Amino acid sequence: MDAAEAPGGRVRTDAHEGFLLDRGFQVLLTAYPEAQRVLDYQQLHLQRFFSGAFVQRQGQRHLLADPWRHPLAASTTLLSPLSTWGDRLRIGRLRAQAAASAQPPADRPVEDISTADFLRHYGFSQSFQQAFLHPFFRGIFLEPHLHTSARMFHFVFGMMARGETSLPLSGMQAIPRQLANRLPSASLRMNTRCVQWTSGAATLTDGGDIAANRTATGTEVRFRHGILATDAATTAHLLGLPAPPTPRATTCLYFAAQRSPLDRPAICLNGDGRGIVNHVAVPSDISPRYAPPGAALVSVTLIGSPAIEPSTLVDAVRRELAGWFGDGVRAWSHLRTDHIPFAQPNQDAGCFQAARLPRHADGTWLCGDHLTDASIDGALRSGRFTAEAILDA
Ligand SMILES: Cc1cc2nc3c(=O)[nH]c(=O)nc-3n(C[C@H](O)[C@H](O)[C@H](O)COP(=O)(O)OP(=O)(O)OC[C@H]3O[C@@H](n4cnc5c(N)ncnc54)[C@H](O)[C@@H]3O)c2cc1C
């Protein structure tokens, strides 16, 4: 049962005026071990990003290429004014350490301190942290201060080093669609919200016939083993537990442009640390299906939910990006703004100290990224852990 009208949860894609708009900019890291185990990558027709990023800093755009993947572009990185030789050596060392295993975040051999502290203690220069490491990982953790556990950082960094960053040809929702298509027909019931949960019974706003009894509030479904696979806040609410720490929010604006403002399929980071835009991506540079012929789709990610009027926000973003890409930005047409108040659960330093077990009480099992880590891989892994725990019960 799922409250939404289509499967996917936080991984959804909408067709809009010939464009494909993912609900917030997201990517699949091909090295995710659980995703490799479960997904058919070939059928997803994964389209790869350039390994590296542009950094917009002090009016100039710099390309930082991953020298292991793009040796021909390595000189841009090795000669870049954004990093020191010490930074380059440290990145090499960290890359080797993080890529050495495919362990999930909770098992990573680093202290559960904040990512910001980890990067500082590792010895990266102030300017490299500010220009590249901070905006890059702000865009992944969707929080401004990198309070997220260094174990999560180590996992993501390792996954990027072991594999590639990709988008399915026809949008991120192709991932849950592939999983849903494998299920027996009629086993998914959409538009069905759980409004009450007790051990052994759930009340749904729309239900059906499996051992169901109508009540004043909805349909009661009884079960021996029930899995509550909702997000952290809904799970806490339904179980009468204290609300979880403030989740990570993001805002994503989509624009149609005549052509891509970037000359490689890489993201472009705000390396100045000023303004409201964290990064810009052009999904149609990665997969042509994201935009109709003759157009480019530009996605702009902000961290959190800026308290600005919607129309003012679009103008503010256009003005800021005109400083990056020139006056052509003023001709971009705004397609949509997605405010996503719950994008990821809070994963601050220390979050991996306590084991979060799938069994909550007799007959009640939990599942979701809040039990593992906020990623597609974490959500898939949690699903397997819960299924295995029930089979062992
Ligand atoms: C903007 C954004 C960017 C992200 N970027 C990345 C990325 O680049 N790479 C990556 O790996 N991960 C990324 N993530 C994280 C990743 O998408 C999530 O960790 C993962 O999708 C969580 O899956 P889940 O099944 O745990 O939860 P969800 O996807 O939230 O699924 C919960 C389900 O419960 C349903 N539900 C909720 N309440 C009820 C109710 N009362 N009754 C019935 N059903 C209910 C919902 O409809 C939903 O289908 C991103 C997430 C967002 C939002």
C-alpha cells in the first residue's frame, strides 16, 4: 500500500512540456553494492556524467577533472589555482582509502564525526574546502554546514571512486518502475494512505478486501507481519514516537534553455560560498531524453527552503546565474520549482552509533533509508535487511 499515485517514493520523474523533471536533482552511483545486486543497469540504459565538476569562483569557471578517469583533462586539475599539491596528494590518498571496500556507511573505518571536521582534520586547504569539497558535498547531503557523519561522506566518496555517476536514460523514476514491474500484478495498491498503525492492524484511507473490516476512519487490514516502509517522520507519527531530528530540505528549479550553458556533462558548483544557488546541472547533457530536440534542461539546486516569494525566487536565481553564464540566462524559461521539505533524514555525526533494527514490536517491522543511510542504496539495503529479519523470525 502506498499513499502516492505511483511507485517511487522520493524517486519520481514527471513529463512536463516535453522535458523530464526528476523531483529534485538526484543521481545513481553505479558502484552502489545493493543497487548492483538488485537493479538491471543495462535495462536502465544508464547515462554517465563526466567525472569531476566545474567550479564557479570569482567570476571564472574552472574544470576539476578526475585525473584517474580523464587523464587527458588532468592538467586542468593539476594546475588549478583552487587546490594545492598537498590537496591533490590528500585526495589521492583518501580516494584509495574510501574505494578500498564497498562497506555501507555504518561499517566505514572512520570516526563518526562531522564531514566538516573530517575534511579539516584531513588537512585540506581552506580554499579547496570552500571552492570544491563543501559545495560538492552540500549538494549531496542537502545541508549547509556538512554536519553529516564522515562515515556517510566516506561511503559516497568511495562509491564515486569505484564507479560512475549516472542517470537512467528516461529519468530517475525508471529505477522504482523497474522494481515495481517485477512484482506480481495487483500486488501494489496506490492512493492508499495508512492513518493508524497498531501491532497486527493498519487502518487505511482506502483499502480493499484482504481480511479487511470497514471502520469509521477507513479500512482496517490485519496482518501477522506488517512492514511500515514510510519516511522517518511518518513512521514516528504512526508509531507515536518523538519526531525525528529536522530532516534535510531542498529546492530545485527547472529552466528550459536553447542550449546548455556548460561544455561537458558535469555539474557546476558555487565555489564562492555566496548567493542561494548551490549547484547547476544540465540533465539533458547526460541523457538527451530529458529535453525535447533543440532545447536543454537546466536544473538548479538550492539547499533548504529559502523564505522568498516564488516569483522573486525565480528572478533571484536568474540574476545569480547571469553572473555565472552571462545575460543569455535571462531568456531561460522557468518550467517548475520543486520545494522538497523532506528530502533526506538527518544524518548528523553520531547517527551511526546506535543500531536501528528492523523489528519494532511483535508483528511490526520497519524499513526505509532512516534505518540505514539516506541513499537509494541505503533504501534498497534496508528492504533486504527487513525481509531477511522476517524470514528468520
Ligand atoms: C531531492 C533528493 C535528492 C536525492 N539525491 C539522491 C542521490 O543523488 N542519490 C541517492 O542515492 N539518493 C538520493 N536521495 C535519497 C533517496 O532518494 C532516498 O534515500 C530514498 O529514495 C528513500 O527511499 P525510502 O523507500 O526509504 O523512502 P521513500 O522514498 O520516502 O518511500 C516512502 C514511501 O512511503 C509512502 N508513504 C508515506 N506516508 C504514507 C502513509 N501514511 N501511508 C502509505 N504510504 C505512505 C510514500 O508515498 C513513499 O512511497 C535524494 C532524495 C531527494 C528527495
